[in-house]
Amino acid sequence: MEESATELIRRILTDNPKKTVVDSSLTPAAVTLLLYPKDGEYCILLNKRTDTVDDHKGEISFPGGRKDPEDKTLLDTALRETHEEMGISPDDVDILGEIDDVPTNTSYLISTFVGTIPYPYKFAPSEAEVAEVLEVPISTLMDHDSARDEVRVRDGELVNSVSYSYDGHLIFGATARILSRFLELLDTAPEREAPWKSVQI
């Protein structure tokens, strides 16, 4: 990622400190939201989970997972899981900041670390966990045709939830909520300073 874009995102995240959720009934987990320039676009790395993983089979997600006892911090969790799932070395990840904690209806509490990697990168996805690697342009996610605002009944109450469509895939749940918050933050950047708002050749 170009230095100016990297520093802009770092500044946006610094100016918008994460909202922390404290709930001991939820299992701590962490994901890495990685973005980088590819073919003139800024892309976000996602993957489709296999049908053999324990949770969220076949869903679109960020690299990440639950905190293990050997993880000293949730950043350790995010980087370990990103390495296990995608073959990305922790040393290659430049962490730019964090965004709000997200509780899930499957009793996890997700911490999200935003970072970038050098590109092109030779991914080595885990055959056991990753069915497909998705590199989704931010401009596509920001397109109103990609976003859907859905209303669902949860615990007897109507709840608004966002989802995104991309290349035949539906991105929903906690992943979509994390994406929505991140895009909301990116949208605060002035048009002239935001390279992800237009194709860069």
C-alpha cells in the first residue's frame, strides 16, 4: 500500500478509537482486516470457510479465530490465525489500528485489527479451513448495489443488519458488520485524499 494511503488509514483509526465491549460470557476472538493495492484497486482479503471447520461452515470471513491459551494478546491471536489460514507471516503485517469490538450471536467477542501487507503476496491457504480466497475491491463494497439492508427478528425484536454481495457470494453476519464499520470510517476521508474511492492506475 502506498505510504500516503497507509498513513491516512492509520490517522482515521487513531482519530476514531475502538469501542470496547466487556462481556465475560463471550469467548474472545480476533480477526485481521488486511487491505492492499491490486490491479489499480484497494482490496480487502476475505476467505470462504470450508464445510469441515467447527463454526460458520461455508461462510465468508476474515482470517481469524478464537483466542488460544498460548496467545498473550488478541493481536497474537489475529496474527497466528492469519498465518494458519492464509500462510501470511506475522512479520509481513503492518498493523494500522483497530476498530470496534463486535459480539456475535454465536457467543464470540471479535476484536478486529486493521493492517496491510506487501503485494503481490504468495498466499498459502489452509486446505482444511479455506475453500476460496476472496480479494474484494473496496470500491465494490462501497457501491450501493453491493450493500443490502436486511431486517431480521432476533429474540423477538426487529434488528437491522447489513450484508454485501460479491461475485456470487453473500457476506453477512459479524463479517458484514465489521466491514460496514470500516467502510463508514473510510468514508470520512475527503474524496481527494481517498485512493480507495477511485481506481488508481
